[in-house]
Amino acid sequence: MKQAYAWSAIAAIVLASTTGDVLLSRAMKQVGDVGELWRQSGIWTVLGRMLRNPNFLLGVLAMTTAFYSLLFGLSWGDVSLIAPASASLTFITNAIAAKLFLHERVDHRRWMAALLVAGGVVLLAA
Amino acid sequence: MTFRKYLVLAGVTLCASIGDSLLSRGMKQVGSISLNHFSDLILAVLNPSVALGILLLLGFFASYMIALSWADLTYVLPATSLGYVLLTLIAKFFLHETVTTSRWIGVLLISAGVGFVTQGPALTHNPAKCQEAASEPASARNQP
């Protein structure tokens, strides 16, 4: 039963953090280069643009969900299963989601990077 | 990619890895939380390690947002995964933990992944930039 709890926590973390990453990435592209914007119009303009962006707010909501799922998961299951499994799977689901929803050019180099990092994270926990 | 941008990526890496390890330590001190005592989860932030961990994760979030404003998601995520390597090195050289062969292989895989992605372009799709590029003369775009 504990195992089922752990894996549902992992599924929740992966789903929520992928959704969050995609929404936040889209929001920040809409906001524009923060460094440039900051120099031109100041920090309040940057923060104002971020906080008025619906994708940003939804992204933060998704990230909060992921964060609390992680806290729940860590208190139930082994940290050595939950942390690497969710981190590793998130690299792969993010590559897929970035290609589908953000239209990023995920070429061989980026697939290799995502898979190598995902594999490496699993091995670190072994 | 400028030096400043690499500094932002370093900020993402450092804050995430140190923040996560503090949270992990803090939640172990807090102990198991059951669904029936949901309020325990909110009270967990009173633990110093959890509080400091959350502070660092806020720093992570700020630098992560800055990075995402000029780089692809599939660039930022692998590029900042060096934090895992960093944690292993800290475990080995500062905490004198034994690092097994499979962990060293994991470190190698992650480093290779970071190497792969950082050799490519940081940004491949940006609707705003795409429009700018389309309005530029073709000769300007073809220059390396």
C-alpha cells in the first residue's frame, strides 16, 4: 500500500511539475528578456508583467501542487525512490511537452541530453 | 550566451541543489505526515532547515524565471542538472561519504548530457523573436 502511495505521489509530482514548467516557460517568453526589460523599465515593470500573465499564475499554481506532492511523498515513501524517480521522469516528460506545446526544436542533441540526465539521476540514487 | 547568463544558470543550479538537500533534511526531522493531519504539513515550515530550504528555493525560482525568459525549457533543465553532480562531490569530499561506482557513472552521464545541450543554441523557438527575424534582411540572418 505504501508503494502505491509513493507511485501516486511520483505521478502527481511529474504531471504537476511538467505542466508548471511548460506554463512558466511560455509566460516568461511572453514577458520578454528579464535582464533587458529590467535595465530599460525597472524591476517593478518586470514583476508587474509577470504577475499579470495568466500562464505565470497557473504555472505557479501547478508548481505549488508539485511542491506539496513532493513534501507528502517524502514523508510517506523513501526519498531514494521518490526524489530520483520524479526528477528523472520529469526530464523526459518535459522534453516531450516542450516539443508539443512550446514548439521547441528538440533535436538529437537535446533528446540525448534529456535521456542521459534522466539515466544519470536514476544511477545516482542506486 | 554571455557571462552574466552563465551566472544565472549557476544560480539556478546552486539554489536548487542546496535548497533540496536542506528540505530533505528538514522533512526527516519533522517525520511522517499522515493525510489526517494535513495541518502538520503547513507547520513543517517552522523547522529551520525547511525554512532555509524554502528561502533558497525562492532564489532558485527567481533565477529559473530569468533563465526561461531567454532560453528554451529543454536547454535550461539539462544545463542546470549539474547540481546533482555537485551534491555527489560534496558528499564525497566534504561529508566523506562513500560514492559507489554506479553513482560515478551517473555523474558521468549527467555531465555528458550537460555537455551535449550546452553546445547547442539556447533558444530555438520564440514567437516574438521569430517575427523580428522575419523582418530582418536575409543577408543579416545568414551570417554566423
